[in-house]
Amino acid sequence: MVITLLLAGNVVSAADLASSVYRSGLAKLKAHNYRGSIVDFTRAIKLNPKFAEAFSHRGHANLYLANKESALEDANTALALNPKLADAYLTR
């Protein structure tokens, strides 16, 4: 199923929007804005529920905030979606 959105007169796919929000989350994670990055990664996941990298990085952010159960859950989901995603193993 392909979802498209109309933003400012442009047609944008949900996958493209998810990638954009994911990149915003990465920037916030790098800036140590962990709560903000979790919000962005969660939005990316809602737009693309199979976005393994978003689950993995949300797990990293949760780990930095000592949300160990959420971090493990995200890492496990990321690995279920993509068993070769090395970053997710670091969270576990």
C-alpha cells in the first residue's frame, strides 16, 4: 500500500516523509535531544511501520534516557525487521 500526502502543493509519499522525519530525529539524537529524537523516530515509524533504522535509533535514545525496557523492545523490533542491522545489537 502506497500512501501519498499533499504538502504545500507537492505530492509526498509517506516513505519520503518518514525518511525526512527520521533525519530530523538523527540530528536531534546527535545534539543529545533524546526526547525530541524519540518523538521524530516515533512519527517516522507511524509513517513507515517497517522502518528498522527508526526503531533502532529510537532504542538508542531510550537507552540514553534509561528507558531500558523500551530500548530493548525497539532493538528487538528493529532486528526482527532487519537481522543484519548492527546498531540494534548495540542497544541489546
